[in-house]
Amino acid sequence: MKQKSREVFLPLSHPPGEAQVDFGFADVLLNGELTKVALFVMTMPYSDAIFMQAFPRECTESFLEGHKRAFEFFGGVPKRISYDNSKIAVARIIGTRERKVTTEFSRLKSHFLYEDHFCLVRRPNEKGHVERLLDFARRNFLVPVPCVDSLERLNEQLWQCCQDDLKRQLRGKPSAKQVLLVEEQSSMLPIPRQTFDAHRLAQANANSLSLVRFDRNSYSVPTKFAYRQITIVATIDEVRLSFEDQLIARHKRHWGREQSFFDPVHYLGLLERKPGGFDHAKPLENWDLPVCFGILRRRMESELAEIGTREFIKVLRLLERYSITELKHAVQYGLDIGVVNADAIRLILDYQQEIPSTLFCLDGRPHLKLVQVAQTDVSAYQSLLLRG
């Protein structure tokens, strides 16, 4: 019987201080809903150590954040890391081994100063160690299907699983994984003191609704920046929006699609000019303001008639400078003393921000205790009037 031809592979040597990276996928019960998550995995073949974290999706931000966490877990930066030809890292394949890397991958490398190695196209066996341990981790760390309320909680569990796995000693290895990892740390690069910001940069124009589209969702900016080109800085947790050198908005990162996320404060400047739209503005839907704000609005509209709503919007615009807690205290104080205008509320806020004066402490200054200041004789000023 004729056997089919099968490829034979060469066993590879793994010097200390080298790593391999890959992504995989797994299902988890996230807030009661079965959700597919992306698994970032880095392994150290010499010690057989593994590090795994879960992210909403395989993307640049999770790729960068995964490296940052892995280096912290391993206690150093591998001097050489092997990858496949993912578009996250590779912008273009040039010849057999040469790669033109992406800007964000170049930024990662230039910060941590390690050497990259890319597998040949369709030759995943060149990083077979990480693929083997990825399968091991899925079977041992994610079975049965984890039930968690957040990815942060899941990643805490995965971190502990990887930590516990370091206690194992594999067949053919002279020591446990944690002992070998300590050995190869001397062959790794130190983690730079300056923190690496695991973000992705992009640019987009704010539209007529003051929304900026990024990664299939839209995020609001203040209305004065409508039609302007906005710089987007996105991490796995946050989306920061800037115009020129000014940070103009921050939003929690959302991983769904075709949704719009508003900050009500961004639209108050426009509503001050168009107060008739206050009760119908979508960005203000479900805005949970303290009860005292509703009381203030009713009083303003009752006592100030047609300008009451605009005056109330002026009060809300103070949220552009102050926190909701600070404004709440000012509004409550204003209601107590019968104040129903925005300028008075602003003055109350300014007063609350003032640092109260305190007595100068003489403790530790014994020489100052010897200084005697005579009481001023006010009658002496009368002589000045007589001379005039």
C-alpha cells in the first residue's frame, strides 16, 4: 500500500530570551452572553512559559497592549520575537524574509528595542511552540467556558493561570518553568522606565452632528469642532479626540458597531443658541442629572419666563469647567438662598474653589516667636488729616 507523502520538520533550538507571539479565539460567557474573544499569547520556548490575555477583538490596540502586559509578566523584554505575517504588524511583504512593518509596530519595536522575526508565508511551524501552547491554554484555562462580568475579571483569572502554570516541570526539562524563566531573564532586555502608550492613531472629520467615526462607531466632540479634522487616539479602554494640540473629548471605548456615543456637555453651546431643542436633543436623552437641577430649571422658567431655559443651559455649561459634583453643591446652595441665575451659580462655584486662608504655624520656627508686633495706634493717622 502506497503511503501519502508527508512533510518532515526539523527540530529547532530555542536559546534563552526569545519569544513567539500569536492570536487565537475562544468563547466566554460575558455578562451572561456567549461572546467570542481574541486571545493574545506570548510564549518563551526556552522556559516554556506562557502568557495569555483576552481582548474584544484582534486589532492593533490589543496587539500593543498584549506585548506591554506580557513584558511585565515575564519580567523583561525578549531580545527576539517571532511573528506570523499579520496585517497588524506587516504592511507589505518584500521578498522571502524582508517586511515593511506598520507604523504602530515600528513604534512598539523602537520603544522596547527588540529584534523581530517573521515566519515564511504559510509556514506557521516556524512558531509552532506558541501554537502548541495556545491550544494547551485553551483546553486548560478556558474549559469549562468561563462566566465573567468583564474582560478585566477574565484577564485577572488568565494572569493567575499563567502564574500557576510556571510551577510545572515538563518532561525533558531540568527544572520547573519558573526556575528556567528566572534563568533566561538574564538574556532579556530591561523594560524601559518610560511607560509605553498602547494606542492606535487615526484621523477623521467631525460631521455636521459633531460626531467622529472610528472603528465602526461614532463619538461626539464639542459642536464648535464640527467639520474639523480630528486626531483619534484609541486604546482598548478609551477613545481620545484632539484638535491640533488640544484634547477636546474622551469616551469609553465601545466594541460594537454602528452606534453613536454622545457627551451631553458637547452640545450645550449649540443649545444655548437654540434652546427650543433642549427637550428633543438626542445627546441629552437619559442624561441622569441630580434632582436639584430639575428644581432649578422649574424655578428659572417660572421666574425668568422666556429666558429661563436659556439661563438653565448656561448653568449646565459650567460642566465644561467643573465636575457634576461641584456644580451640584453650588446649585443646592443657590436654591437654599433663593438664587435663580447662572452668574450667581458661577460665583458660588468660584467661591467654593477658593482655598481658605489659615494661620501661619510657628512650630519649628522658634526665632519667629521672639518677634513682637506692636498694636497699631489708629489715632496717629489723625495727624495726617490735620497736616493736609
